[in-house]
Amino acid sequence: MNGNGVRKSSFSSDYDSRYGSGLQVQPSSKVLLDGYNGSFESSRNSAPGQDRYNYTSGSHVRSSDLLDPNDPVSMHLLMETAIGDSQHYGVLSFEEVDELKKELAVLATRIEGTKRKLAIENKLRDAATSLNRLYTPNSRESVDASGKGQSQKRNRRSVMSRNSGSDLLSKTDDELAASIKKCEDLSQELWRLEKRSQDVQKRLLEHTAGVLQMTHKGFLEKDLPPQHSSSMNGYADGLGNAHAFGGGIEFDDRSFYQALDTLLESVDSPADGKVASAFEQQTLSILATERKIWDLNRRLRDSISQSRGGGEVMPAPPAPETSERGDTEAALQGQIEYLEKGLDAIQQSRVETLQVLKETTYKAEEKLEDLNTQLHGIILRSSQESNPQYPLPPDVTGRNLQEQIAFLEGGLDALEQHVQRLKDDSLTSSSRSVAHEEKVGQYQNVLQGLWPSLFVGEDIPGPFSLEAFSTRIQSLSSRVTGLQEQKDILGRQIQQQREVNNKSDSEKDARMVEVTTELENVKRDLEVRSREGMTENNMLKAQLAAGNDAKEQLLAELQEKHGMISNLEAQIQIVKDEQQVLQNTAQEKSAESERVRNELADYEGQMVRLQTELTVAKAELDGAYGTRAQRAAEVASHPALLQEINDLKEQNQALSEEVATGKSVQEAAGNAESQQRIQTLQKELSETITEYEVMTKSSIEYEKEREQLENTIDGLRDRCETLESQLSDEKVQSLGVKSPGRPGSRESQGASSTSTTVLKNEFKKLMRETRQENMKALRFEQNERRKLEAQLRTLSKDQPPGKSSLSQSMTAH
């Protein structure tokens, strides 16, 4: 069949010695395969009438459009050139020419069959490559198409268990390597057949040119009739005229330019047997290929069913059957179309699952971010420092779930430490309260000791009490006043008696002096005792009132701290429960994410990555800062913030007045507790002023940040447009690679347009849902903030002026 032994004349050795010196180097298998793939594409895209010089067809153009057969000068030059170029061409015998023509027909048949087999094997190789990528989610590396065709083994997991996944992976790799090896072998065989066909055609053409050169007598010496002007090239009817050739030799080479079917009919029975054998081999190869594709379709359908929960998602592939050649090719084409539909279905399922996973992960992270924000506020409000500092929670990006959980754990630890400090403060306050109660008991014991001394010479009316003690002091004051009046009356009587009895004797005078002295002594004793009683009474009243006030204040603060501890413990328990639920959910989602990522192939990874970045960028912007309308509404709600600042100013003024009152009390009484209270009020005033300054700075920073975010949004919008254009280009390229038809066909354009439309609709739907969720969350936060502000204002109005603003703020929180 290769024609190496058909030449038996002396010209065979001359030909081999003449053409063997220019032996061509056989190109590599990869270069040959790429070249034939390109020729297949160009042949499908080219029109049928573009091959103007195909000399194996009977409908070729025999002459150039630029040639003028009626120009004798041009024809003479062409004739001389042709005769000169064909002087050394060898002439074969009739038997050798007949053998070469038969060999050429067989070679043409084998070349066409090999081309069809190579085209089918190329489709099989593409299908095996797609199936291999389906089970290789972490890599897009193509299989090495070298001489051995070995594919690199990579660490990966499939949608099934680890053992079955490794078996499937090894099987797909082996099938892909075998398919590539077969394509390379067919390309090598096709190159050898075409090379041999070119050699045979070249020998036949040289033989024809040599015969014409030997039999030519001179074109211009004969007066040819006008009807021969249309056949100047020597291939028309003039070749059949014996007068056109010297020696009466007739040579009819028109059969060389007949169609391939005519040549096949002219060969003898051995050639027919070879052709039939070639067709039978091709049919068997097509049936084997159909069987392989059916097996791939069945495995692909099982993979799709497992990935979708075992439901029936696609009909079963048609079973391969033995049929005629035309039916076999149609069945093979149906199997290939089923394989393409299966790959499209699993790709769509993978994209939808990955989108749902990304959305679920983002929602979980957003929920954790809200909890972390609340925890951050609780920590700052519960801190006793003047300017508390605590890091903000990380932003929501869709990929920082572990960071959010770590921040939540750290916040809970800090909150537990604060609760422990509050418990220690509560124990300290309890000990102080006990000390005050002991001091009050001592005061009461002193008063009880003074109670009997107030009734010297009299009966004690009843047991000791503060009311009875006060009543006794008042009665003593009344008696002192009565004695003072009696003293004045006696003084006047004595004066009158002195005036009347100026000449009294010395005894009356002495007696009068004694009485007067006794009265003065009694008066002095009464005054001293009255002053001492009043002083002791006032001092005891003040001490008792101060002790009662301190006791009430300590009890109130202790009760408030107990309430705060209970609230914080309840909040910690709630946060711990939510953390546990979120951790379980995060673990489940992480496991599901790992399983889905390992299950899905990276068939369109670049497109999905770009779409995910676009979705995350827009959702992050809308979720974190809202739309332009939301930011405008937030700016419009600033009067509430100004009202809150005015309330803080009024509170500062009230605190200043309270500090001034405290200073006056300190100067008047010099009490250590008043000094401590004034220091506490001053500290609270400084904290309030610091908070006011921080709020003012924060409002300015928020305005600057809003302007920066608007610029960032504009830049991201431009980037989104660029990414959308790149996404469309990637989609068109990927659809062009996997489409079985021509790249410019209607089927590929329709698939590209439909896929792009579906992706855009899914993206718009996702963005609408994200915006709605962000709007709901924003409205909920605004309502909660308004409620807290109203409660704070109500508590501030209802709080008595003597209570500490620190306890007011703690109660509001």
C-alpha cells in the first residue's frame, strides 16, 4: 500500500537518487496535529469554489484569468520555458504510469479516511479533556501533548468518595493520554500518506511534462486553426490528434485529471479489496468511538445525578447500536451532542451552587459583623476609663469568617474581665456599706448614753428614739427660755425692792446678794447645759443624716451594679449562645464549602471569579454605606444628632452648677465625702466633654470618609464595567472552545448570547436581594437608635438632680 515497491523501470533508481538528496525532516507530532486542526477549521469556513487548482477534481479551472491564449508571444515564451524546465524529467512506461495512478487512487482514499478518523479523534480528545477538567477543580493545566502524551497527576478530589474519585481521575487521565496518543499517531500517518501522494503526483506530472517535451515539434511553426486557440495548454482535444505529436505516438493523460470516483472505478479487484478493507476499518473505529463516548455520557450523567441529590436530571444517553455507515455517523454525532449538553448542565449546576455558597457565607459573616459591632459598643459603654479604646470589628468581605469569630471570642473575653471587675467593685461597696452601718450604730449608742442624763431628777418617759430625743431637747430649750424670763422678772423686783428699801439692813443686803448670786449661777448652769445639749443635738443630727444618706447612696449604687452584672451576664450568655450557633453554622458551611469546592471543576473559574469580585464589591459598598439615597437620608437626619449635642451641653451646664454647689458645701462643712463627690462630678464632666469632642471629630471624619467612599464608588463602577466586558469576552471564548460547530455559526452565537443574558439576569437578581436586605438592616438599626435616644432622654428627665450622671449613663445603657 505504501507504494515502495511498484517502480520496476530504470527511472526508479534515477528518481530516488535525484530526489533523495532533498529529504525532508519529519515535523513533531504536536506541530502536525495543530496544523491539521487549523486546516480542518479553514476547510469548514472556506467556500466550496475557492480551491482553483485542485487537480484531483474534475471541475478545476484549467488556466489563469490573466492568461491570453491569443497572444503568440506570451504562448511562445511559456512554451520555451516549459520545454527548458522539462528537459531532465524522466519518462515512465505505460505499466508504471498505470501502477502510479492506482497507487494515487488508493492513497487518496486512505487520506480521506484518515482525515475523517483524525477529526473524530480530535472531538474525542476535546471531550476527554473537558471530562478531565470536570474532575480536576484546582487546575486548568492542559495535558502535555508530547510524544508519550503523559498527563501530570495532580492532587484533587471528585464529587464521590476519595477512593472512587482517585480511580475516576486515573481512568480519565489514561483515556485522555490514549486519545492524544491516537491523534498524534493519526497525524503522523496522515503526513506520511500525503507525503507519498505528493511524491506520486510529482512523478506523474514530471512524466507528463517529459512526454510532451519529447513529442513537441514547435508550437509557432504550425498554423493552428482558430478552434484550437482555446486549448493552447495541451490538455484539450488537440492531444488526441496524431499530427500534434511526432512519430504517431498517442498519449492520453486526461484520466489523470478525472475525479476520484472515476479513478476508483478504473482500478482492478485487488485495489477494490484494499478500499473495502479501509472502509470496514473506519466503520469499526467509528463504532468503538461511539461506544467510548456513550460510556463517558453515562458516567457524566451519574455525576450530575449525584451532585444534584440523586434526582433524575437528564434522560439516559442512547445506547450504541451496530448500523450502516450513515446511521453510525449520525449516532456518533448524537452521542457527542449529548456529551456537550451534559457538560453544559454540570457547569450551570456548579455555577449556581457556588453562587448560593458565596451568598450564604457572606450572610453569615455579615451576621457576625453585626454581633461584633454590638459587642464593641457594649465594651465601650461598660468601660470606666475616660477615653476607652477598643479595635473595631473587621469589615465584611465574604472571606473573613474566621477573623469575625476570632474578634467575637476576644470581645467576650474582654467583657468577662469587665464583669469580674464589677464583681470586685460590688464586694468593695458591700464592705463600705457595712462600715457605714457600724458607724451609724456607734452614733446611736452615744445618743442612747446621753438619753438618761437629760432626765436628771425626773422619770424617763420611754425608750430612746430620735424623735423623743429631739422632743426632750426642745422642752429643755423652752424651760431655759422660761427661766430667763423669770430671771428678768426677779431682777426688776429686786431693783424695785432696792429702790423701796434703800436703807435695809446688812442682813437683807447679804441675803439679797446670795439670792442674786444663786440666781446667776443657776442661769449660767442652765445656759451651759442648754448650749451643750443643742450642740450635741445638732452634731448628732448631722452625723445621722450624713450616715443615712451615705447608706442610701451605697445601697442604690450596689443595687445598680447588681443589676448591671445581671444584665451583662444575660447578654454574655445570649452572645455565647449566638456564638455557638454561628460557630456550628460556620463549621457546617465551611464543610459544605470545602465539599462543593472540591466537587465542582474549575471549568469557567476566571469568569466566576470576576463575577464574584463584582458582586462582592457592589454588595460590600451597598451593605456598608448604603446607596446614595440612603446616605442623603442619613445626612438629612443630622438634626437629631444636633439635638443630642445640645442635650449634652445642657447636661454639662447642670454638672458645672452641681460642681459649684459642691464647692460651696465643701467650704461650709469641710466634709471629706463632699470633696470626693466634687471630684467625681469633675471627672464625669471631663468625660462628658471628651465624649462631646470625640463625637464632633467623628462627625467631621465621617463626612470626609463619605467623600472618599463616593470617589471609590465611582472608581469601582468603572472597574465593574471593565470586568463586565472582560466577562463577556471570556464567556464567548469559552463557548467557542466547547462548541462543536464553527466559531461563527448561529448555534455558537445563540449559546453565547443566551449564557450572557442568563448571567446578567442572575447578577441583577442577586444585587436586588442584597440591596433589600441592606435596606431592612439599616431601617432596623435606625429604629433601634431612635428608641434608645428616646429612653435616654426620658431617663435624663426623670432622674433627680442629686444623682450622679455616671449612674444615669449606666442606667441608660
